[in-house]
Amino acid sequence: MKDATAKPSTRLAPLVLAWAGLVVLTGLSLGLGHWVDGGRWLAPPVAALIWLKAWIVARYYLEIPLARTLLRRAVWAFVAFAPVALLLTSLLGRQFAAWAQL
């Protein structure tokens, strides 16, 4: 009888590739911020980069796909929180800040 539970990977290559991806995404976000120098349209690409980096960390380093459903959903909600908050703050500004203080 086979064991149906998934096991964590012991391979190093996916972790090295994930780390390299994080370094590239960090360089891309720094370059984008320097090139644009604070334009209003900068928030959506930065939010996308934040989400992608958090997804990589959760997927490869925290191994969230192996977690139980409740924990997996909680982590994915947490990963989505920062980019959504960044977008709401950049688009709605003072209205969102006033609402968030309640």
C-alpha cells in the first residue's frame, strides 16, 4: 500500500532557483523604482512584484502546498494582503487611510 501523503522535497536546485528569482525580482523592483522615480502608475507593478516574491517564499521555502487546507488558505490570504493594501492606498489614498484607522 502506498503512502498518499506528500513529502517535502530534499532537492537543493529548486531552492537555488527560487533564491535567484527573488534576487532578480528585487533588482527589477529597485530598477523600476529608480527609473520611474515615484510615478503614480508605479503601484500596480510593485504590488505584483511583492505578491510574486511572497508567493515564491511561501511555495518553495515554507512548502505551503504540503500544508493542510486551513493553513494553506490563511497563508495565501496573508500573501495577498500586502499587495492589495498597497493598491488600495495608492488608488484611494486618504479615504482608505481614514477607513483603515477605524
